[in-house]
Amino acid sequence: MPPHHTWSERLERIPQAYSTAFLVCAAFLVYAGSIPAGYVFDDEFAILGNPVVQGQVPLWEAFLRDFWGRSPHSPDAIGTYRPLPLLLLGIEWRLSHGAAWAMHLGNVLWHCGAIACFVLAFAPLAGRRLALAAAALASVMSAPAEAVQAIVGRADLMCTVFVLLTLYFHRRSGAGATFAAAAFLGLALGSKESAVAILPVLWGLDRLIRPDSGRKPTRFLVYGSVLVVYVLLRAQAVGATFEPRIDPQSNPLILAAPLERFLGAGRIFLERYIAGIIDPGRRLYECSAMACGPATPDDVLAWAGVALALCLVLLPVLLWRRAPLVAAGVFWFICFFLPVSNFLVLSPSLYGERLLYLPMLGGALATTTLAEALARRLARPALAWGLVATAGLANLAALQLRHWDWRTDAALYVSAIEHVDTSAKVHKNLAVVLSQEEDWPAAEYHARRALELWPDNVTTRPILGAALAMQGRAGEAEAEFRQALEAAPRGSVVCPFAIFLARQKRFTEALTLMHAHAGATANAPECHGLAEKLSSAVGTAR
């Protein structure tokens, strides 16, 4: 009679390469529904308005510009340095002739690579079974889904792959492994700034999981030299300062007092991030003013969020002897999430789903480790794993619905309004889409709603002005344009105003406006070719 093997024993008998390949194929199918999507949300800046991607400047300038392709002296530069994703997106644009599906396919493949690298990096640390289980859970998590569904999430995906390869080689002995880890660290830093958190992670995992005297602390000097080179390159491209350029509407914490700022971060952590992890059905791509912002000292939810964050920080210290793998997973989450959490420093975004992609790998490891510990204590161990499987299936189902939200701007913004009707940015984004669809009354409504929630957002006024003009209310429209121009003569204000004037047959006035603000209109996507058209119109009129 053949011996009876448990499911875990059968899994152990399958070669790791086969089980990993199966998991990678499953991860591809999970996100295949995102491939037909178009250019959505920030893809407008990262792809359609990016001179490096569009071929307006050579590809090598990816190393001399920020992630949006803007030079360090540009007034609308964003200050993020991610040359490798920018370079790759530029190559893909040329090879695919601008096909959005090709770039979405690239994101799905990088996600598959991240899952494979997770197994590679953590199987020696946690055991193959736990590594596969954690990778399977991570592959379907809906909370950080934006990293795969939005092309701009390429930076998060590439950073994750290179961070995991850094960990894999760091845990191996020898000079070759040291230099391989340093090389992948450089690639990770070139993909996204948050990769710098891998240094404390490596130090912490060395002490939490299977300490190995073969890995000498001096290798951190090699990593440090890579970091120095990265800082010098970054300084050339986006300037020496590391302070992010923050739009108060995207992160209103910048306007708050220190205590209210800290409490606001606590409330966002609990109400948005943790709630999004627990409830896979939430569909919220961002949260800005006035839906999210500072919190007052009498805000109970804010204090609860701060308390939860402090508990997570203390958890690795409490568990490092009794449950080192759980401690390692939580420590991973903390190190990669804290820099973008707004607890320590302010981030350009108050909230973003894709910011959870790398941290949640640690969360998946901690969750599956806890499930294994629970299984050992239950009469029916399958119940513990059944809970994990149920959570995974719920996330899998939610992801398929979320793919539809990310097909178009309109679908994404409408889904967000269902959750944050008080977000000025969401209403502004929807007003832009409705203007493109020439639904002028609806565009007017959402533009007014955005200004009601955040009156200082001058880039919304040209949208309102255009909607009013197309409804035959030229006087009201011009008033909105002039108010926006007086507040901030940016390209996104000047050029729509010039277009409005041209439609009123005021070509000379429109051209004069363009010349008066030539610096602001030089690189603005809205202004491309407009001055030449106006000059031609002025000549024809004469």
C-alpha cells in the first residue's frame, strides 16, 4: 500500500522551479484583465506628456530629468529621479508605436517577475512552502493593485524586483555575491527612491532570520558607495535637495501644524491604508483635500491610527525571538512604508495604493507565517489555511472588478467619487474627462465642486472657463481665465486662455499672451504648436 502524503509533503516533492513557474503563470492571469486598458490618470504625465518617452529628447536624457521628463530648472518639475523606468518606457513606446496595451503588458510581466523573485529571495529564509504561500497571497492583493494597473506604477514594480534580488545576493557569501547585491541595489535606487529602505531591511533580516557569520558587515560599505553614486547622479538631474515638491491639494498636511499633520497621517493610515487592506472591495486610487487632510487633537480615529502604527513598530522587537519570521515580515512592511506614510516626512501624495506594493510583501509573509502557526494548534489545520485562501479569493475577485475601473479615466474617477465625494482632485479629474467628452454642463458642475472644496486650485479654473465658454457664456468664462492667470501664470492656465481668445477671433491678444508668458509655456503639453498656429492666424487675419 503506497504511503500517504499530506498536501504539504506533496508540495515539497515538486521542484521549486515548477511550483514557481505555476505561480508566475497564475499571477499573469490574475492581472491579464489590465492589459487592454488605456493611458489613465498619471499616465498623462508619465507617458503622453513626457518628452523622453515621446521622443522629443534623446533616450539618454532619462538620466538627466525627473520621472515626468522635466528638467531640474522647469517650474513644474516634480523632483523624483527614476531614470530606469523612464528609459524602459521610452524604449517600449518606440517599439510598440505608442500602444498602451504593450506597456500594460510590461507591467504585468514585471509583476510576475516580482513574484518569482520573492520566492527566490525568501525560500532560503522562510522555507519553500511558506515562501510560495506568501507569494501566492501577494500576487492577488488588491490594496496595492494600482502599481500593476497604472503604467506609472512601473517604478514600484521594477524597484521591487531589484530589491528582492538585492536581498537574495546579500544573503549569499562571497565577494561575487556582495558585488551582485550592490549592483541590484543600484538598479533598485535607479527605479525608485524608496529602495534606500533596503539597507535597514538587510541589517534587520540579518539579525532576525538565520544569522550567518559569512556575511561580513563591511559589505555595507560597498552598498554605501553605491548610494553615494546615486545621490550624485540624482543631484545632477533634479537638484541637490531631497525635499519633495508638494502640491497642497494632493497633500494638505503641508499646510498644517506639526501635531495636526502627525494625527492626519495616523487617520489616513487607519482609515485608508489599513481599511483598504482589510476590505478588498474598496476602489480608491487617491485621497486628497478635502476628503483627506490634517486631524485635530480630538479625533479619535486619528489617535487610533497613531496607536496602531506604534504597535506595528514595536511588534518586531516583541516577536524577534518567539516568531522571527513574523517579526521579519512586519519589519519589512515598516521600513518600506514609513518613508511614504507622512509620519516621518511629507510625501508628494497623501495616499496612494501603489505605495503599498513593496511593503505588502512583508505583510504577506507575516500573514502566512501566522497561518502556519495557527494550523499547528488546530485540530483541523486546513481551517487556518482556509482563511488565507478565502482572503486570497476575495482579493482575486475584487481585482477583476478593479481592472474595469482602470480601463479609462472616466471609469476610474467615477468609482473614486463613490468613496470620496469631498475630494477636490477627483472632481477636477472628472471635469477634465467630461470636457474631453464635450459634456459641458457636467464638466461645469464638477469643476465648480472642485473649486468649492479647494478654491486655491487655479488649474481648475481654466477647465471651468472652457465649460462656460462652450455653453455660450463667454463673459463668465473670461473672468475665470483671468482669475486663474492672476493667481498662477502656468502653461496649464495660459494656453487654455489663449485658445479661448482665439475662438473669440482675438488672435493678436492670444499671441501676445503667449509671448508674455513664454517661460511658462515653453514645455507645457497644452501649448505644443499653439504659438505657431496663432502666428499663422494673425498673419491670415491681416
